[in-house]
Amino acid sequence: MNDQERQAELRRLDLTLEEIEKQLLSSDQDCSAQEAELKTSLQSYWDYGGSNTVDEAQLVETVDRQRALTSVTHNAAQRLRKMINSPYFGRIDFVEETPGYQEQTEQIYIGIATLTHTETEEFLVYDWRAPVSGMFYDFGLGKAWYDCPAGIINGSITLKRQYKIVNRHMEYMFNADWKIDDEVLQEILGKSADDKMHTIVNSIQREQNQIIRDETHRALFVEGPAGSGKTSVALHRIAFLLYRDRDKITAKNVLILSPNHLFSDYVSNVLPELGEENVPQMTFQDYVTQSSANLSLQFETRSAHLEQIFANSHEESAQIRAAGIRFKSSGTFDQALQEYLSWLQTSLVNDYPDIEVQGEIIFTKNDWKHYFLESYSSMPVTLRLGKIRELLQIRMRPFIHALRNEKEAALIAGDEEVNEKVIKALARIQAKQQLQPIFDKIDRLTSLNPLEEYRRFYSKNSRLIHYLGNKLPAKWHAIRKQSLSFINQGILPYEDIPPFLYFQGTLQGFAARPDIRHLIIDEAQDYTALQYKIMVNLFPNSSWTVVGDPEQRLHPFLHTATFKSASTIINADKFYMFRLTRSYRSTKQIQEFCQALLPHKAKADPINRPGPLPVVHFVKDRDGLPELIVTVVRQHSKEGWNSIGIICKSNSEAELLFAALKDQLKLHLVTNEDDHFHRGIVIMPSYLAKGLEFDAVLVINADEANYNHSEERHILYTICTRALHRLTLFYSGTVSPFIEQLDKDLYKSL
């Protein structure tokens, strides 16, 4: 790039900034005028004292219209403010190949939003989500094409250029050929971590762009190693869908299912940075809380559950619990539950008796089957029974009236002088008492309590035994007794929550959200098949983006759904599996160390960002661990690493360590109650670190006692992959066998 080109680019930047300033001034003036007009209209609305409802309706319509107009103008001003410091980050020169037309080169500048010249209507900046902008991510120099409403446009890219514009100043620009240049990635990835995730719009890679812009499939499954950008891609996909379908959906029609509220806060900046409103987020625990609101039962939380599991107890009760978790999350248990539900839906009333009143049958055995299996078959079981109860109550009315009249006549014929009002009341009471056994029978036959039915699943003569036969686990009787013990104490164990909620939802009906048109599931490797089945029922009109990494599953005993089985459950007519292979988070040395922790040594393609080897530090005296941690943390802080995660396996470990460190370091203990991700030095349990990243990570107690069983390998891997630049592991006694088996060249031993 010669000096003449550089000067032309600087003039182009000045022109763009001038136009933004001009439009921003105009937007601000429009906002002020519209807000004043809206205020006047609102005042008129509140002051309106007339009785003409037509005029009042027109006033309401005017206020609503002005509110909408003000919102549009305000949003436009907000987009301009986001653009003004860095209006664009890339450019391609595209020559369209259209037969019969003279070839012309179009300069396409790409930023976070579209900008057109007020007078000429020339596109100064294209939104990164526009069809033509996709070529910036997908093609290098040479032949290229893009798909738009007019069809496929073919042509050639003759120039591809990247920019870094900060505070309206051009810091650098350079020509690139094929991909977003590694120099850009190196600079971005080499920075210190922040307390929030940020947009990657200027460094989206080709494989990521394919996922973001996919318009063909109803369900996308994105699998990739730690640091491959899965969450970022999902968030940018939301921004793309909101742009593409802006006339059909808003942010309220999209939902993110997050692993915890801490993670929700961590990713909350990305969409606003892209000029979009944040979409709602919820955790599965939120759904559990909503679904259990009317139950006199305490649902075990995920954090409390993991704390108990991570205690590594060798007691018999813990072994029974582990066996129960494996069984209740298995396909075998799922199938038995489906068969039980099928029986309730098709055979519950098969043996129900005739309902007889005063010698007359008002509801036959065939009536039970007819109404339950035919007339009301489209309803959930409890609603069917409710409808039948209403029908029976209607059929009881003639008998109630006749019996009441009979009782009134008897009372009138009696010797006692009682006024008419009292006679009617006494007759009503006597009639009710006489018919009460029949009403009780009807209530009993038309009532079904999902919790009691689920409890019955664990009874000594449960249908489960009939369904499974020799497929029951070896510890079944102990599992059954332990499960009943929990429920009888008013506690529903964590492993029983998905089966019970699915069971309850199937019998009573799910609180469906048909307004949700797109669902993002993050950390999807942690969900069981029954949790996916629940979500299918909750979000019947939704398309799906499901992202996760099977290597980062945290629960040592839970059978979680594979992406293949999840796709079958979702039953999308069109779905696609994407595999991201490149990891952008950690240095090459940390990445190689983490990969070696996995048994099959999965190969992720790390970006070539060098750094020091991870350090495995032996602690001779465990009492001296806090002092060592303080030394390492202070050294990292001196090196400029502002975000430091001290990660323990469990919360109980984190609390003890926090008590030992709080007087020496300014740090925050992260617990399950935290809704905000804190910048600086934090100490936290492993299960809250999912999805987060830190400049430096200190892994506490990486010894044989904590990480020994094969199921715990993935916990250690997940913790280590949180590190961007520095990784230190402390252990006392014997180091974890997962570290002991590593090539000694992968880490520095102290």
C-alpha cells in the first residue's frame, strides 16, 4: 500500500466521521423534538377529561405511534454513537460479473451497522450482517459470490483490507489475502481479559461465519474445544437472525439457556456492542424454580448437588447415590418412564367402575374409556380427568335436586316449626351428606397427583420393575430406598428433577412458550436427554443453536445426551452438525498441556501464540499454600495480568482458601448466588468457572485425592482451559495421575 492510498483512506475516514456526526446531530435533534411532542401528548392523555371515547382512543393511538417513532430515532442515534469511534474494520473491492454490463469495482466498507450518505444515499458502510459483507469473511482475493434476495451474485474480490480505528483515529491498515490476518488475532488475543465478553465481529473466521449466517437448518449443533468461540458465535448468530428477520422477530423472541447467572452477566455486553438489545436469558434452575413453586417439596440445587458429589465420599450411601445418578440419567430409565407415562395415558381408566347413584348408573365403564381415550384424548391426563369430573358433576345435579326436594318435604312434614330458609339449608346439608361418598369416589378417580405417581415409581411393587426386568441396576433396591427416603423427607434429589419435571409436564401440560422463535443452548454437553425433551415441549416453535464441548462435562456420573441423540429428540427436519477445530483462547503451551490431559489427546488447532509453560507446583506443607498463592498472584499482577482466577474443585475448598487469603489479597469469593462477574482476582468452585476465561488461572489441590477417578479428568481439563496466558497448578502429597502421565516437556515442575 503506497502513501497515496493511505492518504485516500484517511480522507475516506474523515468523510465517514463527518457524515456520522451530521446524522448524529440530526438524530439528537429529532429525539428531543419527538420526546417533547410525546410529553405533550402524554400530558393531554392524562389531562383528558372528555367523555368521547373515540377521541380518547385516537389519543392513545397517537401516543403509541409517537413512542414507537421516538424509540426508532433513539435506537438510530445509539447505533451512530457506537459507530463514531470505529466506523468500520474491513473493506473489500468487489467486481460484479453481470453479462451485458460494464464491470465496475465497488468499494465495500464493513462495520457494525449500515451508514448511507444523507444526500447521495451512497453506502458508506455496510452492516457486517448484510449479504455482501459475508464475502469479507468467506473469501480471499479472486472469485467470490454472495447470496441475496435477487439471487446469487458472482464476481471477484480485487482487494481485501483490514483496519484498526480507535477513538476516530486510524491506528493501522493493511492488505490481507485469504483470512482475517493472524496479526489481528494475535493482538486481540494477547490482551488482558476483561470482566465481560466482547464482540469478535472484526475477527470472525470463515468456519465461524458459516455458522453465524446459516439460513438453511432449523437446528444447528456446534461442537468445539475450549476457546474455539462457540459462545461468541452463538451470540453473533443471534445478532444476524435479528437483522435478517427484523420484520418478524425482536429480541423478546429469542432466549439463551445459560449454565448460570454469572455466565449470563459475563456475556451481556456482546449484543449491545453489536447494536442489538440484549435477549432474555434463563438457566434450567430458573425453570425448576418456576415449576416447583406450588409443590411442598425442596428441589436440590445443582450447586448443592455437585458439592456433595465432589466430596469424594467412599461411604456406601455415596456409592448408592452415584449408581442412582447413572441409572436415572440413562436411556433405560428414560424408556421405563415413557412406558409408565404411556400406561397412564392409555390404560389408567381401564378398570374404573361404573358410577351408580341411588341404583341408577350415570357413568359406565365404557364412558370412562370413551371420554378418556377419545373425546378428551388430545389433552394431558390431568385435564382429561378434570373434564370428566365436570361431566360427572353435571350428571349428578338431577339427583342432588331430587334428594334436596325430598329432604325439604320430609322436614316440612315434621312436627318442628322451622322457617323456609332454614329448611332449605338443612335439606341441602342432608342431601350433600348422603351423596358425599359418591362425590369422594368421583374425586378419587378423577384426581392424579404427579408427585405421588412419581413416588409410586419407586415403590416396592413398582411398574418400573415390570418394565425393566433384568435391566434393573445391581443396586436397584438400595437406590429405590434412598430415593424414597429423600422424597419422604420433602427433598427431590437433583438427579430426579429432570425425570419428575418431564413426568409432571406430560401429565399436566407444559407451560409452553410459543413466542420463543430461536433458542440458544450453551454448555449443551451438560444436559440429559430428558432435559432436551422438556425444552422441546417448552419451545415448540423454536429453531435451535446448540453449542458445547463433550470434553468439558463436569458431572462425573450423569449420562448426558450426545449431540446426535439431541438432534433426534429435537426432531428437526433440517439440522446440521458443525465442528470447530481451532482454539483461540490459550497460548500454544497451555493448549498443548490441556489437550494432553484428555485420554485420546484430541487435536485442536491452536493459534500460534507463544507463552511460558504451565507450572505444576509441589506444596510440601499444605499450610504454606496460601503464601505460595499470594506470591504467584502478585507476580502475575506485576506482569500486567488483571484477571486472575483461583479455581478450586468445590465451594467448600474455595471458602476455606478465601478465609486464608482475604487479609493478604483483594479478591472476591464467587458463589452460586453471584449474578455479577467480578473483575480482578476471584476464587471460585470449578462448576461456576464454565464458559469464563482469565489472564491467569491457579488450579488448587490438583492432587490424587481430588482428581483420580476417570470421571474427574474432564473437571481438571475444564478448569485448566480457562487460562489465556498463565497456568499454575498446586498439589500436595501425590499429584493427580492425569498430570503424572503427561510428557514432562509440557510443563515446568517446581
